[in-house]
Amino acid sequence: MSTRQKEAQRSPAPGGVVCIIVNYRSPWEMLDGCLASIFDNCGSASVSVILIDNHSEDGVALRAKGKFPQLTLIEMSANEGFAAAVNRGVAQTDEEYVLLLNTDAVLAPGALEEMIRVLGDAGDCVAGVAPKMMSSAYPGLIDAIGTVMPRWGAPFNRGIGQCDLGQYDRSEEVAGVCFGAALIKRRLFEPAAIGPLYEGYFLYFEDADWCMRAANQGYKFLTAPRAVVMHAHSGVTRYESLDFKYRLIELNTLKMVTRTFASGRGAARIVAARSSRLVARTIIRRRFVRANLSTLFAYAASLPRLLAERRHLKARRLISNDEKIFRLAAGEHAYFDTVNYRPQHCLDSLIYSYTRVWRCKKEPALKQILASLAALRHGAAAGSPPAPDHDLEKSFSDEPPCAQNLLKAAIRGE
């Protein structure tokens, strides 16, 4: 029996959702909050939960099963990484939708129902939807509303570090979804469709790789801005060593570009440029020396396999180039310090946010705010010390506290 025939026999439960959560040594309070938000806020949606514990050996997953007996607990015999755990969970279900949720994420009331509505209304060409992920550490700050894939191959969360002014409140097409919180059609994980997550990544960029493969086959992703998820950015992995995260991010970027980018020359240029930076950091700056060398050796060792995978994926391509994906990144920037896990207090963040709002609303007050911010930035660029701007302060008096605080921090140079 062919793979397509097997897929056809697996009839999904109409409208059913399975929530897959991968746990590795999450604090009990964090995991408890995540699970409670699913069971308390699913509304009319039919939801089952699969918790995959990646060999934490701390008893937290068993404690979760004791409090929430309705969930299915899968205990991995070893920590095989995020992708392997998700694939194990997906293989256990025939539901129509898969909700991927990190343990550091909490669903707001109505969020899941809204995601189901948007994805259900979107048509066959839409693979999944991204909710509006808000920072749980910084009130009013966006953590992600979809993902961005720039042509230089360093994906990031769309909107990260920006104050939520309504600039992303329209459902829009995005390059991909962050698997920290996303709703996806389960059938697309079948080998005959996009396929399972690539297990060559231990952690990071599994979502970017999968979404690029989806785009290569003509699928797209939408945002569901009325679906809100609170997220503690890197709530668990922030406690890992910086070298560990740095190595995985650098290595997986090289792997993802090599595997999924349409242009061989473009991919080669990106790999050469990023590899050169790793060498420069090692020889000249003497930073992350062991991580840099380990990354370069690991990439070189995996290159034959990556090129074979690239040829396989290219044979399945329906879209000849990645230009549409790259265009979706136009103007987007990451305004977030990923080392210290805090927003970048800069005027550029506010200017970009208000510019997006202005394009939608064209209100005179927004135009005045943008003019004042631009003048302030021009003065700062010219070396003028920031002076109190009473007109700006007055125009910001009715703005969200997040924007007011960000403005004050930017003026103070924090």
C-alpha cells in the first residue's frame, strides 16, 4: 500500500485538536500554568493533550499526569531533541489539527477557538496559523506574530520587541509560524505531504525548516492576531549556557539554508559568509572559540548528507524560488536582545511600529508622533543630547504604557 493510500485511510476527526507539548525539565509552576490554560480555555473546541517528556528524570511530568489525568504522557528513553519528540506525538494522533505549544506559553481565553476559526476558513493552501504571542515578562510587548525569513538566512520572530499598538491586528500572510505556539493541519506532517520535522536539529529552527519546506510546496501561513498567547521567551532554555545555544543556532542556520533555500549559489554565499564570521570570531576576537570550531566541524561532517537531502527536497519543489518568502521579510526587524532576554530600547522600534499603524489609520495624531520621533532620532544621530520634548510627551500621554516606557528608556539611552 502506498503512503498516499495510507494517508487517505487515516480519516481525521473533523475539527478535533491535539495539543502536543514537549517538556524537558520545565519548572512545575510553568508546566502547570501551560496545561491549565489549555483545559480551562479550550472553550467549545475538542482538545486532547499529549505531553512528551524528553527524559527529564525530575518527576514533573508524572506530577502533571497526576493532576491532569486526561492527558496522554509519553516518556522518552533519552533526550532526543524537540523535533524527535514532536514527531513521536504527531504519530499518535489522527486529529484534524495539531496545536504545538511550549511549556512556557499560556493560552488566553478564546485563543484556540480563534485559531481554529482562522485556519478552518483559510482554505487548503494554508498550512497553519500563528497567534499573537505576547511577552509575559514585559507587559504590552510582542514576542511573535509569525516568523520572518530574510534572504540572508537568519529567521526571527515577527514583531519581537515591539509594543503592541495594533500594528499587526490584521490577519496577514507570513513566512512561517513559531512552533512555540502554532496551529497546523495534522495531515501535512505525513510523508506524502510536507513530512515530519527534520530530526537533524536537536533544538532551534525545526519550525523554520518545516515552514520553508511547506512554502516550497506552495503552502502559506496566516496570522490570527485575535488569538493571544502569553509567552516567557526562552523560559527554559535561557538557563542553558550561552555557548550551547550559540552553537546550535549557528549550526542549524547553516543546515537550514543548505537544505531548504532554492538557490544553490545563494545558499553557498550565505554559508561562506557565516563560516567566515565564525573563523574571524575565533582567530581575531577569540570569542566562542570552542563553539565556533565545533560548529564548523559538525557542519563539514554533515555536508554530504545535507546535500543529499537538498536534492531530495528540490525534487519535491513546486515553487522555483524563495522570493515571495523573502519579500514577506521586507521592513521587519528584531528589536530584542536575545542574550539578556529584554527588548531593545530604541527609537527605531517605536518608529517602525507607529509607521505600520499609520499606514492603516492615517490619523493626524499618529503623523505628529512620527514626526516628533523622527526629529528625536535625527538629533540623537547628530550627537545632540536628548532634551525634554513637551509636544512629544503630550502626544504620548494617551499612548499605551509600553510605548511610553520604551520612549523614556530610549531617551535615557538605556
